[in-house]
Amino acid sequence: MITPKVLSGFKDRLPKDAIQKAQLLSKVSVVFQSFGFVPIETPHLEYAETLLPDASSDIQKEIYRFKDHGGRDVALRFDLTVPLARFVSLYHQTLGMPFKRYAIGNVFRGERAQKGRYREFTQCDFDFIGSESLVCDAEIIQVVIASLKALDLEDFCVSINHRKILNGICEYFGISQVTGVLRIVDKLEKIGLNGVEEELKKECDLNPNTIKGLLEMVQIKQDDLSHAEFFEKIAYLKDCNENLKKGIQDLEKLYQLLGDLQISQNLYKIDFSIARGLGYYTGIVYETTLNDMKSLGSVCSGGRYDHLTKNFSKEDLQGVGASIGIDRLIVALSGMQLLDERSTQAKVLIACMNEEYFSYANRLAESLRQSGIFSEVYPEAQKIKKPFSYANHKGHEFVAIIGEEEFKSETLSLKNMHSGMQLNCLSFLKALEIIGENDEDL
């Protein structure tokens, strides 16, 4: 006999969990659509050569890669952005530019499993392809904020940086191995300042003074300063080199655009430590954390990548986008008790006291569904205690009872499972009114 078990880093979803996830995905999808983003789908499995060029060395170690039955070198996608690059390269002539897309799907990384982090997880990506305008960057951040608010989250912060600022800092200190240094800097939240310092010594062979100066600069944060105060504080950096100048100027323009959108200034701050480990980012980058749950890490991250299709096409298309980590958000929202705890999406359970009443019960259920109320019929004629127990377990809000009197008069008795109150022999229209209002004083 096989022992039923799930691989470490993977998980099954019970009905309650699956319903919660579906509800969150529905909410963010509505936000994406409201901004004009359209859905696409790409395969879970790609040629390895499609995925590997833009993966950092750490990500490459985590990729699930193997030979398929035809001997082809294939891999499971580790994000949805690299497949997007392949997709746009294939179809850009018919898509029309600029192209705004969203995609929701599972991705795979063989990283260490821990709370809120899985080896298979769902990403919700939204991207603006084919424009270098910072208006696109501002809109992506606007969508990030709108999406989190749609999930009833308010206490979060989008930490923003620019890859040119990080490149400029490396240039200022004469650091040539920029990619390796930024990959380590990106681990600051995970391994701490001492851990980053040790890795810089070990892997990049930097002298202590260079490491000290580098770490001092990448720890520059806006914190409680106003936008104007912070830009005044870092103005001197624009004289260091062109990368720093361009990066800061772009952030100033971005902040102007976000201000025009009347987004609360408390929801976004500059943080020079934000690097984003993936190699394809070239411009503004950002990570979003929940202020009371920073240990979860970023729940939404992204940035600009101005060479999206360089590996697939001579036509080099720009893009900017972000990805919502819905699985981490489920952990957070569960901890905040902001999730629906029901194991059913049906609002009403219809219970029959006699098998003869099922025909009427099914007609009643269909009438409720046509009125927009999800309903199910309990499949056995039982004493009422058993359907009530079932409804309590599943989370139905109402139980409609069909006994002899209700059957003969074509009415129903209705019990509110929250308040425990029951009204007998109601007409369908009266019951519909009560169910629609969800009157807790029933």
C-alpha cells in the first residue's frame, strides 16, 4: 500500500483554501482588467535555453530541469516574465504595441521550503510592453497598490529603487563585477548586513573599505523624510556619475507622476538596497512588504526591463511589470483573519425531509441560482440534525427546509445558520428577499 504524502515545498489545497485563493485571484484580476490589461497563457514547460539566459546563478540552481521523452533539454518555468519575452517575440506583430497583459499561473523553484515560501507557487503578473515612458512605471505601481487595497490591505509599503543607482554606486567604488555584487546585495533582508559583508569578501574579493562604502550607500533609505526632503538629501549623488544622475532623475519624475495620481505618500518609499536578483531588470525596481509581516518578504515585486526580447529577436522591446505573490498574501491575510473561512461557495443548503420532495427542492435550487444565489441540495432525506451539521461544517449561511407542509404549499422554511433563527413556510419571493439581504436578525 502506498502512503499518501506530499513533496516538501508543495501543498494540496482543501476546499476552504482553494476557495480563498480563487476569491483573491478574482479580485486582482478585476483590478488588472480595470486598467486595460488582457490575459494570456503560456506553458509550464519551456525549452531550458528559453529560461536560462535571464536567470541569476542562484535561480539557475533552483530550476527544475530535465530531459523529456524526446531527449529535449526542458525546464519548468521559474517565473512568468521570461516566458512573456518568448511569447512577445513570437506574436508581437499581431499583438500591437504597447501591449498590456496579465497572467496568472504556477511557477517552480527548488528553494528551501519555509512559511509562506513554496517550491510551486502562483504568480499574478501584469506587464506593460513596448513603451519606455515612465508613465508606464507609475501605472504599474498604481496597479500594485490598487490590487493590495482590493484585498483589504492598507498597511504596506512599496520600496522603490533604480538599477542605474546601484550600477552608479558600483561605478563610484570601482567595482567591475556588478552583477555578482548586486546579487549579494539583494540578499540583505534574508542574510543580514553581516552575511552580505561576508559574501562580498568571499565571492567578490572586495577590500574592506570598498565593502564599507558600498554597504553605507545601499542602506540609504527615505524612511520618514518627505519626498522633497529626501531628494534634497541625495542631490549630491547626481554629481558622482551619469548612472546615479539618471537613476535619481527617473525617480524624481516617477514621484511626480505618482503624486499626480494622488497616491498616499506613505505607501511608497525609496530604498537603495532594493536590487531584484533577476538579471533582466534595467531601470526602476520595487518590492512590496506588509509593515506588520516583513518576515514574509516581498508580496509584490517587479521593475523595468528594457531588453525584454534580446534573446529571441532583433527587435528589442522594453517592458515594465510586477508580480503578486498570492501564496504569501494568503498566509498574511489568514493571520489577519481577512479570509473567508467557509468550505463552500453555496449560500443556501436545501434539505428534504422525504425523498418525494427532491423534485421540488431541485426546482427551488435552480430558481435560486437563476436569481444569483449559489445553492445546493442535500442528497439524502434525513432528520434535520444531519443537514444542519453539514451546513455548519461547510459554512452555508442558510438552510432551506422542505417538509410535508412546505411541499404541499410550495413554500420553504428558512434557518439562518449564524443567528439560529428560523422562519417557517415562506413564499419563494419572501425567502429570496431575506437571503439576498442576508439579514442577521432573521
